Amino acid sequence: MTPTELNTKVASTLHRADLTTQITGFIGDAKERIERRFGVTLDITTDIPAMTELLFYYATMQAAYEYLNDGDNARYYSDRWELECDRQNVLNPGTVTDNYAAEPPNMGV
């Protein structure tokens, strides 16, 4: 999927052709969010990396609904994004736990 295809898909889902300029910004927000969460640097100038399409879609939809002040739908897509992040298991392949909610190490105190 290219960023242009994602832009078209989001505009279609929102039924808002007037937001194409803002959607480009929402895609940029999604990229930054994914990079922060997983500690990677993505280049999406020509193509969105395989297996990250849903991460981009959910984060872009959340940003769009936040822009439209639709908190219920923004929360829905935020939850979908968190679930997809957990499914990716980028940091610990084969685990089902959230790597960011791990217990702190026992310091022997």
C-alpha cells in the first residue's frame, strides 16, 4: 500500500473528500507514533512497509477522528491500534505480553 492509497482509503471510510490535505498530516502522525512505539525509523515516501498497513490505518483513523472531535471513534481505533501492536510482537517474538507493561527488575532490595 502506498501513502496515496492509504489517503484514499481513509477519506473513503470517513466519507470526507475535503480532508485529503489533513489526512496526509494524519499519516505523518501515524508514522511518528509507530516509530516511537517500536523504536524504528520508517521510510514511507513510496510505500508503506509490509505488515504495517493496519498499524498505519488504525493510527491514521484515530488522528482523523480526534481532528473531527469524535472521541468514541477515536477511542475505538486507538484500541484497535493497541491490539495490532500487541499482535506484531516486534520486541519479543513468540510472546503474548505487552513489552511495555513488564514488571520492573528485582533489584534485591
